[in-house]
Amino acid sequence: MISPCLNPKGKSLKAIKLIIILAVICVNHLAVADVGNRGAWGDQGDGTFKNPILSGDFSDPDVIRVGGDYYFITSTFQYSPGMAVLHSKDLVNWQYLGHCVADLTQLGPELNWDRMNRYNRGIYAGAIRFHDGKFWVFFTTMDEGVFMTTATNPAGPWSPVTRIWDKSGFDDPCPFWDDNGQAYLLLSTPGKQWWTHIYNMSADGKTIDPASEKILDNYQSSEGNKIYKINGTYYVFHNQVVPHGQRVGVMMRSTNIFGPYEKKIILENFPGRYDRQPNQGALVQTEAGDWWFITHQGRGENGTFDGRPAHLLPVTWTNGWPVPGLIDRNGAGTILWSGKKPINDFPIQVPQSDDDFSKPTLAPQWEWNYQPRAEKWSLTERPGWLRLHAFNPLRPGDFFKAGNTLTQRIMGTGGGEVVIKLDVAGMADGQTAGLCIFWKEFCTLGAVQENGVRRIELNNDGTKTTGSQLNSNSTNVWFKATIDDLGSSNFFWSQDGIKFTAIGDGFKFGWGNYRGTRLGIYSYNNMAESGFIDIDFFNYTYADPQNKKWRSFASTQD
């Protein structure tokens, strides 16, 4: 008979376990070097995936399944339209579907082009649910209150938002309808009493009863709330900041929605990767009955430029607790950098990035920096082109106070290239327009017009490099930025779309206003409300999930 403490060769099982733990740590530590801003990601085409599954700023995720379809929402802060919605058939391959909030002025005037006063604010984390035959999304802004909207189709249209409470200072709501029809709403209160609260809510989700408030967890820094009822037990997930300053994922459970709750850390940071610590997330169950967890990783610090990318973790149920990822010696999950896909037989898809402006609406990846001035942009004035009319920024020369800047997320995947083609015939004196990349700092490559003369100019966060005068025989100009896998860009321009000329120094990406780096199109005029540009196309290609190099613009030309 073999001793329970010895294997057949006489080695201690305790020692073997230690060796296994060290091996796992070493393997994962090696894998860590290939994550973040570079390396393979998403669907690997062989039945496996690598994290992140969305290598960009897809923060504050919530995910649900309806039938065989999965829907993912992500916070958008001051960008419009607000609260992006993505769709997947397998939890790995995601594409943009639309947005929940078409008009940010429904939330408050500070989010409009004539105020632009909500950087690092606006639409924070939300929750999406399918109930009573329709989709529901709840979210807060820290200044304007608590909101909800509904739709029968998650691609939209969504109903005009309802402000269910005009009280400021709340975040991270999650609705819940119990089996008896009673509805509830969870909310957190960042500040001195950063706790998780629950309120009675009307069945239509349009009102809550402030007097019904109960505290579910008074641990300081409790946020990112999600609530589920599984086999008669209530599970409440949120994240917390533990004493050493890192976030952990916490699950609470009870047979009574008001508690008392047991509590367990189910997800914690892999040692040494503060920038990829677990954060807000959601449980979701496949049709086959398997459970998975999607979380955004990191807080954006330490030089990251892709924001807070989304990761997919398998869930192991242990003594009635759902534990995501690789279970460590503390019994909590940690990040797992690769694994088998939850569902096979669906093609590789990645978030859209290109637009030729031939459709009556902008492609779903686009978001304006603040609510745009509606009469100053058009897809119909010149069919097949996007027209941007110029007007004064709120502060002369201030890129971050210039309205109608059209943006999308940069994917931190292993490099990329963006090329846009403009017709600048309609420009006016005082106008500048072209390609932009920005975070807390900005870099613009565009045409500027002074005294009827158009020149190329690179503006690297206030440091300007003046390029050549544009040839008056053609009003077309191409702007290009190449993006490397470490998060910086170099800039080029052309008047024939074939031969490109480099200009200026590189621009280093980063993290600002709680957002990763964005790229887009800008146009404004410091002198007068006059001038316009027409954009023929915006091509943004980036390294695919298997980290194959993007196609350069030159190779795509006829």
C-alpha cells in the first residue's frame, strides 16, 4: 500500500505539488512577456484562443447570452454615441453592433460639443440584461445620475434614455428581476463610503425607491456590481482594492437577496503584473452549460496604451463558488493566457475599423469626441464621402476643445497602419484638418490653410513641423500613420496615394482621462466658422489574432 504522503518512487507529494506550482508560475511568467501590447491574441484558428480576446480599450464589460448569441457592452465615457454593443457567436470573436445612447445631451449639457466638460467622466460601467422579451441597459454618469434604456434589437434603435435617479455620485449599476417579479438595482457609491447598495426598483426599470436602500457590502472600494441567481442562490460579484493596492474580484453568495452573504476572493492578480490585474467583469453560461468569465484587465498605468483590454477565462465551480481562470494556491483564480475556445465552427472575426463612407450611417466602430454638432457633418452632401465642416474650438488652437472629432479605438495587437484620403478643395483660411492620434497628449497630421495657401503640418502636442506646400493641381491628399507594437507612430503624407513622404518625429502613445489611445479625423478653424473637408475613406489595418502583419496601404492599391 502506498503511503498517502509518498508517491511510488518515495518523493513527497508536497514537494511535487511545489514543483508543479513553480512550473506553472514559470510557464505563465513566460507567457506574460507575450501579452499586453504585443503578441498573438484572440482566435488562433486551431480551436484555441489567446488573451486578450479584445486587444483594445474595451473597459467595464458586461456580457449576456440570448439563445446562441452573445452581447457585450463597454463604457464610452464622453464619446458619442455612448455605450458600445458588440456581438459574438463564440465569446472569442467579437464585432461592433452599435451603441445604446445616440444623443449624449439626453444625459446632460456638459457632454455636448459646446461644453466638452466631461473628460474622465460621462458613461461609466453598465449592465445589460434580457428580460421580458427585450434588452435592458443600465448605467450611470458620476455627475448626471442613473439611467436606463431598452431595445427589442440590441443593434438598435434603443429607447430614449430614462433618468431613473438624478442623484450624482453613483456608479456601476446592475438590475435584477427576481422570480416573483420584484425588481432591484445594485449601485456603488465611490467616496468615503464606497460600498455596494441595493434598492427596490419598479418592474419597468424607470424608478427606484431610495428609502428601500440596504447595504450588501460595506467594504471600501466595492464596485463593478453584477448579480445572478443560480440554482436558488444569489451571487453578487464586484471588485475591491485590497490593502496592498491591487484589485481583486470578489464573489458573495446568499439564499436571501439581502443577505447575510458569504464572501470569497475568486480572482486575483498574477504576481508582478500590476498593469494587468483583474477588474470588472461578468459571468456567462453557454448553451452547453459551461460557465465563463469576461473581465477587463488592468488600470491603464505603467505605459499601456491599449487601455483596458478584455480577457476570457473558463470558470471552475469549487464548493459552490465560480472561480475564473487558473486556480492558485489561495483557491482564487488568476489570468489564464490561453485555452480551448468555448465554441467551435465559427470564423475568425475582429472589430471593424475601415469605412469608405458609402453607407447612409457611419460604421459602428466610430464615436465622436463628445456629442457632435449635427449640422456640421454629413454623409449626403457628397455621397460616398464624409464631409466635416469646420468651426471654432471652444479655446483657440485647443485640440481637446475642438468639436466633431471622429474617433475609434486603437488595437494594441502588434502594430498597424492607418491611411485616410481627403479632398481639401473646400478648406478656408484658418482651418486645419486631417488625421489625429491622441490620449492625454495629441498628434495631428493635416493640411492647414493660411492666406489661401495650403501646407502640410504635423502638430505633436504643440510642437509643430511644417511640411511642403500642397500642389494646387490636385486637391487630394493622403495621410498615413504606421503604428508599432510598442505603442508609437510615425507619420507620412502623399498627394498621389503612392509615394509617401515622412514628416516629423514619432508620437508615443499612452493613457489619459481613463482611456487608452484613440485615432481619428479632425477639422476645425481658429479664425472663422468656415471651410470643410471631404474624406473618401479611412483604412485602419492591424495585426490579426495570430499576429500576422497587417497589409500596408501600398499593397492594397489598384
